[in-house]
Amino acid sequence: MSYQTLLTVNVAHVHQFALIFIILVVVIVAVLFLLCLVVIARAYASTGKVTKPSYRSDEPPELILARRFSSGAIDEAEYHRRLDAIRGRAAPSSN
């Protein structure tokens, strides 16, 4: 085998490797792009929009608690237990 034949064979292998490498990079980039789209779509679908908290930071805790109770987020027993905790009273023991 002559030097020119070896050089031609090696160049052909290099071009084949480069083509495989380029295809692999394109596939990896496409998969990462699709993964990003899925993550963004799931985040948007779960919330639908960015929501603000249902209370203002300057509201007293009793008012926030009352609002949660009136909306049905907590029941009456939970409301009184948390209200006692806010006001520093000991909760009645269940013993």
C-alpha cells in the first residue's frame, strides 16, 4: 500500500467520523430543545399563569387566617387552633 492510498483511506475515515459526530451533535441538541419545550409547557400548564399570593404582606395574620377559613381552605377546628397559636395561647390538649 502506498502512502497516497493510506492518506486517502485516513481522510475518508476522518470525513465519516466528522459526519457521524455532526449528526450526533444535531440529535443531542434537538433532544435538549424538545426537553426544554416539554418542561416549559408543563410548568405553564400546571399554573396557567403567574399568580400573586392571596394576601398582602401588610395584612395581620388574623385577617389572613379569617380569609382562609371563609374560603373553606381550613375548617373551624383548624381556624381556632391556628388563631390560638397566633395569639400565643396554648392549644387545648387532647388528653
